Amino acid sequence: MKMAKQSSRTAKARRHIVGSSILACTLIGALSAAHAQTSSTALPDATSASSTYAALSPFGPLKHVKAGLLSVAYAETGPSDGPAVILLHGWPYDIHSYDEVAPLLAAKGYRVLMPYARGYGDTHFLSEKTVRNGQPTALASDVIDFMDALKIKQAVLGGYDWGARSADIVSALWPERVKALVSVSGYLIGNQAAGKNPLPPKAELQWWYQFYFATDRGRAGYEKNTHDFAKLIWQLASPKWTFDDATFDRSAKALDNSDHVDITVFNYRWRLGLIKGEPQYEALEQKLATAPSINVPTITLEGDANGAPHPAPEDYAKHFTGKYEFRLVNGGIGHNLPQEDPNAFAKAVIDADHL
């Protein structure tokens, strides 16, 4: 009941997006489909046992599947035989970014899957000996492992922040697995060599936390103040998004994962070339260092009030060589676009699938 009240408050705050009656009808139908799905028999190679993780999905108990190096926790809604859509979250957020996107897609017949990335929620490494690696190719490889574990040959991928980067990488390196792509802030594929190039002072200022994580003090500070740090990032990245404490607290629980700090620090130190990646990802990193084109059907999105570092749309358009469209989402929309304007994100997924 508490979760329902929180979702209601969030919906009221977004009435400027669509008429409340239209959204209510859509959500009611979709949530009915979600209930039917989560009550059904578990998918092959997956389990739907209840998790001890506190922040359960509004679509029922989280499911779990062994995928590559991980036991991945994920939420699912929509018909099990529908075309697959995999929605990837960013840092420092979680799958609750898609609480209102997923029902809209399920209502259109999509099977929607929202996995917790390594270092988040109830996703855990299968071995204590595995390096807590946060480099981009490791996270992208997790997406392929997740698809393989659930026997998903092809899916529409959507994401923002770290999730958009993973979706971009999968689309570039394994295009046969991607039916279409929706990427907030566009082409986010980088490499260590490019990361060595200094930016103008104002641009460097936006990356203050990356330099903070490069120090032992920063690591200790993030570990000690994870929730306060994340809340500050939310506020800076989405300066016009008036989220309430309940909305933040619901997602912040995902950051209590024992691997979260290690994954975060590894990621940002790797970007600066302060730490080496693992050998098994080196060939993939070399491919990404060439800034490969993405030729799958793609829609990129940008909020008009994105306060996080992000490239200009005109600078990355050339990297998308297939059917492509850019959309600017107005209305004070910041970095966490799926949660701030779920209708725009869901429409982009549906439209990208039909490009």
C-alpha cells in the first residue's frame, strides 16, 4: 500500500505530461497484465523466488537468473511471448526509473525486462574471487549474458546514463542482438585514450565526482555517504525535477549492494586510465576505441534541463548510420529522463521498434 501511495504522488507530479485519465486507463490495463505475468510459471533458466532485497518491484517479486558472472535480479512485466524490451538503468539510480515506462510498453504487448546492473540491488557475483570490475565492456557483456540466460535472441534496448552506454556498446559490438535502440544523450561510447584529453574548465567542473573517486578520500567518502552523495547527483543532474524523499529512498536502497562502491570507483578510475581493465575485455575495448558506428534503428533523446555532463546531439549524430531520429524532450526534463517523462521514453521505444 505504501508503494501505491508513492506511485500515486509521483503520477500527480507529472500531470503536465499527459491527461490523467488517459494515463490511468493505460496503467490499469498494463498492471493487470503485469500481475498475470508475475503469477505465471517461471521462465526457462530463471527463478521467481522472493528476494530479501527491500525495494521490491511494483510488478511483483524480483526474479533471478544466473547469467555469466552474476546472479541477476530483475523485474518483468508484459506477456511472456511478447517482443522483448530490456531497460537499463544508470548511476546512481535503479530500475525504479522505469516504474511508469514498463506498464505503458506492456500495454502494447511488449515483454519488458529491467535488470539490476552489477553492484546494484539484489544482483550479485557468483564468486567472491571475481574482480569487481566496473569498466564499460564488462557491464555491456552482462547484458549479453542476461539475454543468453533467458534465451532472448534479440531485443529492443533502452537506457540512460550507464544504461545508455551499455546499450550503445551492445548495439555497436553485437548488432544482431539489437532490434532497435533508445539512448538518452546519444552516443556514449568512450575509451581510455580519449579520456586523457583535457576538457575546457567548465566541462571539467561537471566531472568533479570523477576526480573525487580517483582519490582514496573520495572512495572513503562515497562509502560513508553513499545515499547523500547520490541524492546530490540526482539534484545536480535534474535541477528542475522535484522528486520527493520517498521516490529517492525507494531507489537508494539499491545502492546498499556490497559491491556498489567498488564497481563505481572502478568505473570512474578506469575512465581516467588510473586502473587497468581485465584482459578478457581488451579486444572489445580496442574495437570501441575506434568509435564504431551504430547501424541499428535508433532514437536518441535529450532532456531540455539535463544538468549532467552530456555530448551535443550534433556532435554524435554521425555515429548512427542506420535509421535514426533525435528528440529533444521539453518541460524541464533532466538526466533521469525515463522517470521524469515516462511517456516520452515509452513512445520512443515503440517508435524505434517501428523505424
